[in-house]
Amino acid sequence: MDDRFPPEIFLYYTNLPLKDRVYTIRDVEVGVGIDGQAGEIAVTLVELTNPVSEKKPHRERGFKVERFRELEPAVEVEEEIEEEMAV
């Protein structure tokens, strides 16, 4: 998790993700960067809520998906779930 944000981020966000914490993705959509340019993939998180954008369609502000990484044991967890469902 990259938790280094520019100081001006606090003009738009009330809650920011922190390094060494686990977050769950709530939604994935095309986002708008802090520079106002659309096109980056953004995620909102179950554990955090933030203000909505002033521009239509007034979505909650998300975070660049590149800031996060998948949990390393994700494959092991999927295998365990498949084994449990097979029983």
C-alpha cells in the first residue's frame, strides 16, 4: 500500500488508507485524478468512506488501484475455499 499522498489531498478526502492495513475493495470504476484528468482506475474501500465529487455523477472519491497490492496468500485462500466447498 502506497500511503504517501500530496498535502492537497485533504481538500478532497476525509479518510485515507494506511500502509500495513488490509482493505476490501467495495467498487471499481474509472476515476478522476487530483489533477482533474479522467481515466485512471479507482477503487472505493469497504473500510473507508469519503465525500462525493462535486461533479456529476457525484461518485465517492476513490483511490488509484495501483496504490494497492493483492494479499500474497490469495491463491491459498481460494484453494481452501474450493476444498471446503467440495466436502
